[in-house]
Amino acid sequence: MLRRHLIALGLVLAAAAPAAAQDPVWRGRLVCDPVEGFTTQPLNVPFEVTVRRGVASYARPVLSSQSARTGVWERGEGRVGPEGAVVLEGGAGGRGFLFTARYEGRLGLGETAEFTGWQDWQVEGREFRRACRATLSLQGG
């Protein structure tokens, strides 16, 4: 009988306890310059950064030169410094292409964040770099 009451008390306390803080999520758009000979429009895609245990990770869809989804995702991460500075490094590869990316910015100084950086591409035997920038907003903040 005592055991049943302790279990019931434990369930009541667990239900009354505040929910654990969620990992911060930043969402916005990544915009990159067009690439002469491959694309005619700037890249403009959703970009999401999640911070977990001091590491920021990101993901965004990779588009074809005709702006169609490829099914490939660019992913990367970087450690968040004490002042919120972070360097995100990542990339992606697929049929006929490979690229690495680096974006630098600062999280936690308000409800918006700005990142700038570049992507280094290898496509069809050609190499090129294009400049990128992201504007993000803290979700649920």
C-alpha cells in the first residue's frame, strides 16, 4: 500500500515539474550568390540552426542548378563560444558535385542572428567559391 502511494506521489510530482528547457532553434534563410555558368538566380533556401550542449548544428536542402530539390542536405556544426560566436563548417556531396561551407556569426545577442561565409564547390571538373549570408530568428524566444 505504501509503495502504491509513493508511486502515485512520484507521478504527481513528475507531472507538476517544469518541462526541461528546449534546445534553442534559429530559423531563417540562406542566400548565396549565383554561379556564372551554372545558376541564373541567387540561392535562397530555408536554413535552421539548433544549439545543443554548446554545439550549433545546421541543415538546409541542396538545390540543383534549376532550383529543384535534389534530396541531398547540407549539414554542419560548430562550437558556440562564451560570447555566442560560432563558426559553422559543413558541406554536402551528390552525383557530380561536392562542396564545403563555412559561415561565421554570433548567436544569443538578441532574437536575430546574422551569418556570412562562403561555399567552395567542385562541379563537373570546375571549382568555384560563392559568397553567402544568412539571417536567422530565434524561435519561441
